[in-house]
Amino acid sequence: MNRLLWAMVFLSAPMLAAAQMNALPALPHLLVKGQGTRTVVPDRFTVSLDLQVTDLDTDAARRKVQASAAQVIEAFKRNQVIEDSLQASSLSVSPDYDWRDNKREFKGSQVRRKVLGTFSRLEDTQAFLAQIKASPELQIASLEPGYSAEAGLRGQLKREAGEQTRHTAEQLAKAYGTRIRGLYSISDVAPDFAYGVQAGTWPSGPVAAMEPRPADTYLPPAPAAPPLQAESLAAGTLTFTENVYAIFLIAP
């Protein structure tokens, strides 16, 4: 019986530890947030394409998809795709149906494949896209910008956010005539405590209260969005943000 009780205690220890990570100390403390942010110009551009053909002749559909995949892969290579980034999924086959007169009709076998690759220059990405003729059987699924040094940058931002929490806590303690006794806990996951602060609700600047709008207030319609330009691909910027939340014990 004693062995069983000890086993239950050991098994429950991880759950108790996890609960304590999201608990406030029963001593005077300060809860502060630090944030590290950096805006960079992307140096990676990942393009993903979906290839799909539906045909009653499954083998014919397979040959069409394979031929399209070969052409797309060649276009990737011709425009200096990063070699290790080039990926092509396996073929997938499934039945395809259409609805006519409230009846489901079999259209044939749909053969699908996805091809994606990453470029290190915007000019190469633009040249590649100019050579791709979209159709119901070949579609550009996504174009995602990225940053090659993202992992290192995020680590640096976490360190900056951690340093900011200590500086903020020291300033707050000084303003109220007390001092920091030590660090109680630190995490990159926002706490969810009794005083209503949850992930995503920490204000990043001044907060202004808004008066409720009367029910009969007329709001003019929003202006229509401008038409898309023929060339909309631009490098732009990427913003990376890391948050750190720390609890410091203070002198009573």
C-alpha cells in the first residue's frame, strides 16, 4: 500500500509542477512583461503549387500530373531555387464528384500532387512566377516570405525581452519605495491569473476607453478596396516579436 501511495505521488508530481508554473506566489510580488521586436527584410520566398487532374482514365490523369510536376520542377531549378528546399509530395488519388439536379455524379479519379521550393532572391521568385501559367489543373497555392536567420533572431529577442522584465521591475519597485528580492518565475507563455490578464490582452501602448455608439448612429460604408495591380509581389518587411513574462518577489 505504501509503495502504491508513493507511486501515485510521483506520477502526480509533473501535474503539480505544471499547475504551480501558472500560480502566483503568496508573497508581495511584481508581474511584468518584456517584449523584443525586430523588423527585417525577408530573404527567403517559398512558393507552393497544387497540381490536380480529374479524369475517368486514372492513368491519363496520373501522366498529366507527372508531366506538369516535371515542368514545374524544371522551372524551379531554372530560376535558382535553393536546392535543399525543393520538395514534391507523393501522388494521391481519390474519387471526384459533382452535383447535378440534386444528384451526385461521379466525375472520375482526381490525381493530386504538391510541389514547393524556396528562392533566396525576390527577382528569382518573380521570374519563376512569370513562367507559371495558372489553370484549373495548376494553381499557385501560396507564396510565403521568410527570414533565413529567424531562429537566431528569436533567441536574441527572448534575451532582450528577459532583460526588459528586470529593468521594468526595478523601475516599478523603485517608484513605490521597495526593492526586488529575487526572481520567482519566468516564461514565454502569458499567465492567466485572477486579475484578468490573459495571452493576447496585454496592452502595448496607451489604452483609451470608447463610448458606446447609439443604436441609430449612421456609419457611411467603407470605401471600396482599390483594384489589384498586375504586379503585386514585393519584398516588404517581416516583424518578429517575442514576449517574456516574469514574476519578481519584492520586499514587504
